[in-house]
Amino acid sequence: MNPNIFREYDIRGRVPEDLNKDTVYELGRAIGVYFVKKGVKRISLGRDCRLSSSEIRDILADALTRSGVDIIDIGLVPTPVLYFSLFNLEVQGGVQITGSHNPPEYNGFKVCVGKTTIYGEEIQKIRKIGEEGSFVEGQGSYKKEDIVSTYISYVVENMRLGKNRVKVVVDGGNGVGGQVAIEIYS
């Protein structure tokens, strides 16, 4: 496993050079151990629209459930919707599969415990768990749930534009955020 994929705020690398099926599975098992140690039993799992994200989701979900973590798959969502799910679903953490602003050959994970994203030394703990290979065994569950409609309702109800009408242009930049934005601004 390339240690350079463990960055300050996320785990990210090139697919398949850094993140191949075996590496993603090992990372999922390491994240599973990390979650178990933190008392995280149920997480929300989201992904962006990169071509590799669906396959990574399948492998990651398998690894996490084999570690005893229950997964609520919230589907194809922008990262802010994953963060929203931490406050609106009965979960203790989450993982967003995303390459963020990087070129399309990149992908990775933003890992959350409680209501916040982990960073720095906490990400390095996942690296160390993966290097040791001491994984836990369990039988987690997997289900899908729509949170996007709840997110859209929340944003629409709480967004105040004032008296003036505002024209908004949305350029989703080939990202999943454009789908949500169009519904919000309609």
C-alpha cells in the first residue's frame, strides 16, 4: 500500500495504480478496524460520479460489513450531503468516496467519525492498521436510503435570498453537485 495516499485530510490516489481492488479492500478492512475502535457501528456511505466510484463502493462496502460495520448507502451524492447525513441519519460516522477536485484518474475517501471528518494523525492511524493487517471479523448490514430529498427540502426551507430575485447559474463541472443544485434552485 502506497503510504503517500494517506494525506492530511483524506486518503486519495490514482486508480488503479494506488487504489486497485486489493488496496481498496485492505483500506476498507483498516477503516473497519478504526471504526470499531472508535465505537462506530453504523455509517453512511456516499460516492461521487467518477467512473471508478461504483466499483470502489462495492469493494469498500464488502470490507466494512465483514468488519461488522452497518452501512447506509446514500448513493451518488456531493460531499456536503454525506456531511448532512451525519446529522440526519442514525449513524456514528461516514465515508465519502471522492476524488474531490483532482483529475478523473484519482479517487479516495473522506472518513468521518461522529459529526466531523478525521484528519492528520487519525488518518495515519488507518495507515498503521492497514500495515499491521490485524483486521476484525463481524457481520455488518447494508441498505440503501435516500437522503437527497431531505437535504433539498432542508436547504430550500432554510435558504433566505431576501427581497431581490437572484439569477443563479450552475456549472456542475461534471460533478454530482449539479444534480442537487438544479433541484434546489428550481
